[in-house]
Amino acid sequence: MNASAAISELAIANRIIAHLRLVDSFGHITVRNPENPARFFMSRARAPGLVTKEDILEFDLDSTPVDLRGLRPYSERFIHGCLYKSRPDVMAICHNHAHELLPLAVTKTAMRPALHSAAVIGYEVPVWDIRDRFGDTNMLVTTNEMGDSLAATVGKGKAALMRGHGSVVAGKSVQDAVFITFYLRLNAEVLIKAMSMGEPITYLSPGETDRSGELHSEAAAQGRAWEDWCSQAGIATPSLK
Amino acid sequence: MNASAAISELAIANRIIAHLRLVDSFGHITVRNPENPARFFMSRARAPGLVTKEDILEFDLDSTPVDLRGLRPYSERFIHGCLYKSRPDVMAICHNHAHELLPLAVTKTAMRPALHSAAVIGYEVPVWDIRDRFGDTNMLVTTNEMGDSLAATVGKGKAALMRGHGSVVAGKSVQDAVFITFYLRLNAEVLIKAMSMGEPITYLSPGETDRSGELHSEAAAQGRAWEDWCSQAGIATPSLK
Amino acid sequence: MNASAAISELAIANRIIAHLRLVDSFGHITVRNPENPARFFMSRARAPGLVTKEDILEFDLDSTPVDLRGLRPYSERFIHGCLYKSRPDVMAICHNHAHELLPLAVTKTAMRPALHSAAVIGYEVPVWDIRDRFGDTNMLVTTNEMGDSLAATVGKGKAALMRGHGSVVAGKSVQDAVFITFYLRLNAEVLIKAMSMGEPITYLSPGETDRSGELHSEAAAQGRAWEDWCSQAGIATPSLK
Amino acid sequence: MNASAAISELAIANRIIAHLRLVDSFGHITVRNPENPARFFMSRARAPGLVTKEDILEFDLDSTPVDLRGLRPYSERFIHGCLYKSRPDVMAICHNHAHELLPLAVTKTAMRPALHSAAVIGYEVPVWDIRDRFGDTNMLVTTNEMGDSLAATVGKGKAALMRGHGSVVAGKSVQDAVFITFYLRLNAEVLIKAMSMGEPITYLSPGETDRSGELHSEAAAQGRAWEDWCSQAGIATPSLK
């Protein structure tokens, strides 16, 4: 995939995450430049549901824009730059406030996968609390220092919850980042309801998480969802192979 | 903004709050006349999803109509007149029965913000119970005395829950009133689920509330949501700046 | 209103209750023949969302069809006939399985109004359990004896929950029956969430129920919702007066 | 019904279960070949919402494809083959991850019917845990040994929950399999909410389950839902008889 194809896919991903309500008017998804790993692509500051290719800007890993073209960047671009810097394996990142997972973000409950398709979130999703290190802030990740702190919490994992805010997800591709975000939210919804029932929860074992996570990271699984989501969001795609 | 532009924006806001289901067939949003702070604009009694510019009437701060043109006014216009009277800084008000926040209105739980975007609701949303002062009523705010009582509960704040009824939200602009209402509802939903889980909730600190509230009151944040909501509701808008 | 107008309104009501998801593929709404109080109109057995004027049949108060025209009647028409017989003031009835109120129907929790607009359900909604008198059945109300038993539980009230099944609502008009059903469901949803939170619930007082119930039974309130629901369901209506 | 008609109905059923969100991008529904009970029809691996007649493949009861035509089969086809083998009365099977029933699948709560229309699920829906016999896996049913184990848990019943995964439903026809799946999900939703309320649940008695289950297995009931679901999913159907 070259840079131009990556930008096209990123525009589609914005449309999809809005359609699936993984984001509301806020949140953002980015992709590392496949032609230059020291750069990433991100929309200007705009609701994801409205983003087009023309809105996409390029940033370096300090989250400095290469050329703003007079547009306003997202103030939280540091989430992305810092995580790309610390994780060369990560090719796409989605920061979201998916409404259904927020109850876990306000209770500081670390999340583990209980669903086979949610194995892609990894063994446990840690909670990052900006207040622990930065005290009273406006809650946004607006500096490289904050971004580095969040990236350290993500560590080698797939995601972190952000206390009082939402989550961040790291994928090996744009489709992977959307897929993980979708099943992170579903896992949260299911856990919240199960906790409300007061019944003990059976989580996936580490072995199940490894094996089911690997399976659901393959193109066969993720491509099936992607074709479906494109169709739901009214986006024409080449047929499934 | 002149009076005519305020009326246009008010008609759009009616469409948006209906589309977002912040109101059902009941509830209303108003704007202070920018050309005359002793007057406000409000639709005739009609479901917000159907309101057009032709439905908008003008009232003085006693909630007396300037010219009814044969139309029926909302009986709860006193919510608005009294709050505009007590709060010169308030330029728009939304009274709603958003279904998702009603569980808090029947349990008399005072709400505090737990989400960064909900910082706009202020430190705590008090609950006003019409029965405390007025005994058994039909639950509607239909006199200036009742409206003054509710306005006193709102005080210098952004909102109040109304026991067994809904909420009222005070904004510095139409967009602000809609934004606060949207995140008031989301904060309620998240708290209700978190309480059901039986986990301790981490609220925003007062400092976080101040800083995140200020940030989310800016045009950069609110304009992004407004552009998105207009698009979702099928309303053409000038492009985002 | 003559019989022909009643039939037209009944067809519209079927469309609306399906659009509002007050019914799924099952459930039914009926209207007493305004030209002959010993008869009522009801669709043939069909999902409410598909009912047209051509599907409407006439029944006497024993729920015997006047002329089936080769069509299949609902087997639960006795719910309607028996309630019209016992309650001359009732002009329309809605039997539904609205999904959101079913948790109350499986826990046998008698429901009281906690929301001002739900005052129309009356002081308390009793639960009728078919098993109490009829033992093990297929759960359907398929005889006049069963219908009389259910009507006795409704008594002079507005509604009854039916254990393991749904609810029945009695209105003074088609619009009233739909309005009560809508707010019965909302009241159920709100109570279920409030109970899950474990917080004490503040119900409307009897005086509030009387006064707010009367207010929300007026054409001014119900007509506003009706105009809105017709619009949402894509039904052209004369403008609001 | 001949094989060609069965394939047409299966394509429609795929569209319907996607529209009703009984499946997301995963899950599958199959039908036994009415012309050869040792074979069944199933789509190639694709999101159900996108399946057309051209995607349908034929398999024997070992889940070996008769002719793949270069297409990729679902890896979990063994769920279907093994259940058709053990249950000559079963003509259609739906495997799904309906989101709303998943909280029961992660708590290993055996489900009983509490709603009259859910009597079609039988007295109790057992939970199958792949780990009990197969240890750490990727959670998918990808061998005949696994499929036989799941089929043994279903036994003579209508369904089984699959721990951490979803459910499988066995019907006497395609319409029956969809109907059971729909009300299995609704029963799960209602039980989850009722458990959250902390109120004791009244389940259907065995006699009620038998009688209401029989009634809701008849063409009169299921055809009414089918006509409705076809209409909702935009599928033209012959008129209801």
C-alpha cells in the first residue's frame, strides 16, 4: 500500500467509525505513512463522519504538522505521534469516546476479554489516568510528555482505557484498529451488563486469548467485517476475495 | 447575530434536538433576542422535530407573548422567562425530558461530571422538586413563581434536574445549550450504568471540571459537534472554519 | 367521528405503534365503532406494521366476527371484546409486548408512575397472571372467560401488565391508547434502570398523578405527540391546530 | 419445497438476520437440502448481510464441501453438519453472536423461558464450554469432534449457549430457526435486565412452555413475523395467507 491508498483507506475508516458510532463528533483515527514510517496521516480537526480525503494532513512523530494548509489540527494528535514512536509495529491508531465503554472508564475497571472476537484486545486493557502524573488538566493529551505517558501505559498491548475520557487502540493496519475498537466496545458492553447481573464472569484464558486473538487478527476475519461495514456505511468496495 | 439569524438558528436547533432524541414530542429550546435582551424567541406549542421558522414567537421575560398570531404557546414558557431574568449571561435554554437521564430524575440523585466532555454541566447538577414548595401540581412549570423557584435552583450553574420530569439547561448560545444537553444526557447514561455495576465512580475533580468545561465551551469544540449534528439531521451548513 | 374515520385512524395507529416499536410482529390495537358501541374494529391477524384499512374487521363484544371475509382473526381478540364490555368509557385498546417493559412483566412488579407524562397510566398498574386462575395454558387470552378475568384486573384503571406476556392499555380514544402505551413503556424503562442503580425511587403522589394525568389526557398534549408520530412514521396529517 | 426454493429462502434469511442484528459480520444460517437429507446449504464465508444466492454452497454431513467453486467456506461449518447428523428432525440451524445475549454466555447462566413467545427455546438452554473438553482453543468449532460435542449439549433441545462466543439454534425450518433466535435474544435481554433489578423472576412453567412453544411453532405465528421481517428488510414477499 502506498501513501495515496493509505489516505483513501483512512477517509473510509473515518466514515465507518462514525457510522458504527464508535466515535461521536469527537475522536480520531490515523495511519502511519507506509512510504515513510516517521510520519502519520490524520484528518484536520473535524467530526469523523464528515472527513474526506481533502481533510487529511501529515504529521511527524512529534506530532508537528508537515503542512497545515491553513487547517486546524486536532489538539490530541500527540496520542498518535507518541504511540507510533514507541511502537514500530503499530500502523494505525483509533482514539475514541465510544459511549458504551465509558462506564468502565469512569470506574477504573481494567478490562479483560470475555468474548472470542474480543480476544484482539489482549489479556488486559489498562486504565490510564491523566491525573496521576499531570494533576488537574483539561483532560486532553496535548503534549508529547502526556502522549509518552499514555503510550507507556499501552506498552506492548493493543489498547488502554483513558479515565473519564475514552480509549486508545493500536492496530497493525487501519482495518485492525477499527476491528479492535469495535470488539473492545462490545466486550465493555457485555461486561457492564454481566456485572449488573451480579453473576461471576468467565473470561477467556490466556491461551484462548492468544489463539482467538491471532485468528481474529487475520485478513480472513477482518476482511469479512470490513466488507460488511463498508456496505453498511454506503461505501463501494471491491468484492470480497 | 441579529434577531433573524437567531430565529433561523433556533429552528435548526429544534430539528437537531429532535434528531438526537434529546427531546421526544415534548421539550423546548429558546434563544434570547440578541437585539433586545428583555425578550426571547420560542416556538409555538409543537413537537420540536416539526418546528419551522414560521412557528417562532417572541415573549418578554414575564413569558407574556408579544404577538401570538393566533398560535398556542407552550405552557412551560415560564422556565425560560424566569431563567433569562435571573441570568443575564444566559442566551439560550433547553428544557427536555431526554429519556436516558430520567432515572436520575426519579431517584433525586444529584449529578456530577465523570466525563471530560460533560465538564460543561458544572460541578454538580442539583435536583429541583416542584413538590417541595408547590405541593401537588400537574408537575408543569406554569407560573412565574414556579419558574423563579426553578431558576433559583439552577443558580449560577448550567443545569438542573427536575424530579419526575426532566432537566433544564442554560447556555451562552444556542449551540452551547444543545452541547450541554447532549453531554448531560451522556453523563447520566454513563453514571446509571456505572452505578448498576456497583463499582466506585471516579468523578472529575473541580479543577478538571473547570478546565475541561472551559475547553468544551469554546467554539472549536462546539462548532465541530454542530457541523456534525447539522449533517446528521440533514441540514445544510456553511463549511467548518 | 364516524365508523369510516375510526377505521382510517386505526390503520394509522397500527403504523405508528409499529414505527415506535411499541409492538413487534405481534400485538394489536382496536377502536370501538363510534356508530355502534356494541361493536369494535380490529385488523385481521397481521403484524401491525403491515396493516392497512383493507385488513380491518368488525367484531361484537363477544369477539365474534361480523364478517370475516375469508380472513383470519387474531386469537386474542377476547382481550378487547371483554374490556369494551366491562368499560363503556373505553373507546380504544392496545395490547402489546413492548420489549422494554417486559422485565417488569416477568418479575410481577406492580408499576407506579414516576414520570409526569406517565401519570396517564394511573396510580398503579396491576399484574395479571393467567396461571392464577387458568393453570397451564399457551399464555394467550383466547376465551371470553379469560378476557373477563383480565378485564377484572384492569378494573377501572388504564392498564394491566400480563405476566410473561406484555400489557393491555385502555384509552378514551385511539390517540389516548397509543399515548398511554408509549409512556407506560417509558415509565417501565426508567424504573428498571433506577432499580438497577439501587437508589430509592420517588414516585408521583396520588395528587400529582391525578393532575398530571388529566393534563396529559387532553387533546393539546396528545395531539402534539400524534402530529410528531405521524410525521416520524411518514404519514401525512392535517396541520396541528 | 425443493432445493432451489430452499436456497432462495436461505438467502432471504441471511438478509433478515443481518437486518434484525441477530448477527453482526459473523454468524451463519443453514438449511438442510430438502431433496437430500445428507446435505445442507450454507453461504461461503461472508457477512450475512451481504449473502446472495450465488454465495450458497452445498456440504455433506461431515461438513465437506460438495463443490467449493473456488470460494472460501466458513470454518465453523462443523456446527451445522454435526447437528444435522445427530438430529434428523432439524431442517435449519442458526449460529449467532447476537450482542444482547452475550452477557449470559459469559456468565454461564443456563437460560429458561420467561416470555410466552420465547417458549420456543424449550425448558432450558444449556451452556456449552469448548474449554471443558478441548482446553485452550481459538474458540471456534472447527472439527467434527467439536461439532459432535456441541450437538450433544444441544441434545434434543432447540438451542445452546456457547461460552464466550454466542449461541446455536436448531429449527424445523428456516423460518423456525430465525424465530427461535429472535426470541432467544429477547428472552436473554429481559432476563439480564430483570436480574439487574434484583427481583425474583417468574419463569414459564413446563406446561406453559410446552403449550406456548407449540403455538409459537405454528405457521400462523411464524408466518406473521416472517412477513413483517421481510417487509422491514425490504424483501418482496407473497401476501400473507
